[in-house]
Amino acid sequence: MPDAARYHRLQLVLAAAGLALSTAYLLAALLMGAAHALAGAAAAATATAWGQVALVASILGAAHALLTFPLAWTRGWWLPRRYGLLHQSLRGWLADRAKAALLAGALGLAAVEVVYALLRATPLWWLWAAAVFLAANVALAFVFPVWIVPLFYRLTPLADEELRERLLTLARRAGVPVVGVWIVDQSRKSRTANAAVVGLGRTRRIVLFDTLAAGFTPEEIESVLAHELGHHVHGDARRGLAVQGALTLASFWLANGLLRAGAPAFGLAGASDPAGMPWLALVLLALSLVALPLGNAFSRWVERQADDFALATTGNPGAFIAAMERLAELNLAERRPSRLKELVLYSHPALDRRIARARGGLA
């Protein structure tokens, strides 16, 4: 699929450009005195530490969003439309992006306030911050299907009674209790297809893109859903939170040392000085890039296990392979990326590897 290879190559170039632009922006704010001036203005505007942090973080974040918007528009709207993945109007895309920005901004500001409050309170801020972030991720997993998904999609109960019962029977056979099967109106925005089992406990539900429900056979839908059920059977949400928590803890511990080491060099009053926010952002950005291949390696491992579970549960490798082929076409998947690219950037095994693994079970 030449189009897929070119599309993903362009996306990678744009992502690298965005990373370079963000890095240059943070360095400029730190080295050219903008962060110090902003922190001084915030101190003059309010005497409260949390208010100063809020002002500095909000202005830095808004300026970054404006600076990187052209790249975000190119990556998120123009390029997917150019390659036929997206048919959402620009107005609709901008509305979704505004909602996402408000949500991410609120959560990001809360995270920054927590970090700086802990920096002021204890040298062990990195330990407490990792614990708070882990708890927040658990809470988000519960509320995601109930509060967040409806902000961007219309969800309706699956009307096809036969298919609904078939999928609920599959979930019961897998030992995964769910509260129902819902359809997401993905076709209103894009041609892409997928399924998921989202939420935890009493909020866990099966979610199908309408593109999947309309364009795939029941056997293919079962194969896709069985993969998602495999994640819940294996406790991948719990395992993923544990791995993410460990990476966050290690990142914050390393950030603590780098933040304190950099404070004198950048003329900061201390690690909790809001003027050092660009430095903290740079440190965490660098550490996230180091952690990326580790997190993706874990993710590819659990994805292979989920594939194996789907094949064992449905006993229908032909349907699994057909579903993967259809998903590759609809989602413009890069079927065979370079091994290095897969190891560093891919959260799933390359599609051709998944299909070859499934074919190994065909007799």
C-alpha cells in the first residue's frame, strides 16, 4: 500500500517537526528571559503560589497551542482528508479540537498545580506525584466511557438484537461482564473502523464503530471484539497502569534531580520557582521520549497475547485475518514498517506480523 507508507512517512515528518518546534519554544522561553518575565508578572498579579503557577502555565500553554496549531491542523485535518481517511468538515474538526483543548487544558493545569504544590511541600514530591497521577489514571478509566466519549461522539445502543446477543454471549464466554453494546457514530467523521471494551467495573461496555458494524461480517466483528476482551481477561488495564506508574515514578525521580541541578544554571529561586516551568517541561519531554520504546514494547507484548486469545476463543483464524485485512485498508495501516520504527514507535505489532502469526494457526 504505497499510499499508506507515504501517509505514515509524512505523519512522522510532521511529528518530528512538532517536537522540534516545541523544544525550540521551551528553550527560547527559558533562555531568553520570557519565563522569568512571565513569573514576575504573575507574582505582581497575585500573591498566591497556586495563582502564579496557574497564570504562568496558562499563558505558556496557550502560546504553545497557537504556535503549533498549523502543524496540528496539517496532521489532524488536512493530511487525513488528503488521503481519504477523514471527511469531517473543518468546522466540526475545530469544534472537536476546542473541546479536546479545554479538557486537556483543565487536566494539564490540575497536573501542574499538583506537581508544584508537592515541589513546595516535600523533597519527595516525585513519589507523591507518581501516586496521585496513578490514582487519576484509574479514575479516568472509570469515567471515560460515561463522561468523555459522549463529548465527541453520539453513542446509541446496538439495535441489531442478533448481533448484540452474539457479542454479549462472547463476552460471557470470556468471563468479562459488560453493561451493554453501544454504537459510536464514527462514520460522521471518518471511514476508520474499530471496536473497544471501555470502562472498568460497572462502567465497562462494548463499543463498536458504526463503520465496523456496517462493513464487517459478524464473524469478523467477533474476532475484533475477542481481541479487546482478551485485554480484560488478562488484566491489561491493571498491568498497563502498573507499568505506566513505574515509568512515571522513574521519570519523576530523574526529573527531580535534573530540575534541582538546572535551577542554579537558569537563575531559578528553586525547584518550585514557576519560572522554571519550561525547564521542567523539557526534562519531562526528554524522559517521555526515553520511556516511549519501553512502554511500546510492553504494549506490543500484551497486544500479541490479545491476538492469541482472540484466535483461541473464536477458533476462526480466517475471520481474524479477514478483519485485519479490512482494518488495514480502512485505517490506511502501515503494514510493514521498518523494524526500528516498529520497536520505537509502534504500540501494536506490525500488521503483517499479526496476520502471519494468525496464519501459523491455520491447518
